[in-house]
Amino acid sequence: MAKMTKKHKMIAYLLNKDEDFGYSQEKIATLMSVSQSTISNAVKEIEYLRRISNLEKALSQARMELIQQGVLPSAFPKLNV
């Protein structure tokens, strides 16, 4: 396998991190015909994407709470940065 697709990276992440699987990165690398470092990078990338997604959800929830409390962006002056 020359380059891992996003789908392959997600599969590697699940095989390594999901407690139902628990495969080592070395075993996944062998299964996917790539190096262990490629699997390590793929797992890190998916973990970062997962964290970003969780952060986006948290920010969206915080925004909704501000709107529900009547705090609207138009109530604050624009900052010139």
C-alpha cells in the first residue's frame, strides 16, 4: 500500500485504540503492508481530527448557550487587532 487513505487511517486507529480490537501498531502495519511509523502517524492524525471535531462541538454548544442567554455578537464592539 503506497499511501493510506483516510478510510485506512480510521481503520488503523480503530484497530489500535478501540478496546474491542487492541491490535499493536506493528500487527496493523503488517496487515496493511506499511511501516509501523506510518501506522503511528495515521493513528496520531485521526486522534487530532477527533479532538478537533470534539472542540468544534464544544464551541458550538457554548455559542448556543450564549445566544440562549441573550448575549449576541452585536452587543460587543468590534476589536481592531
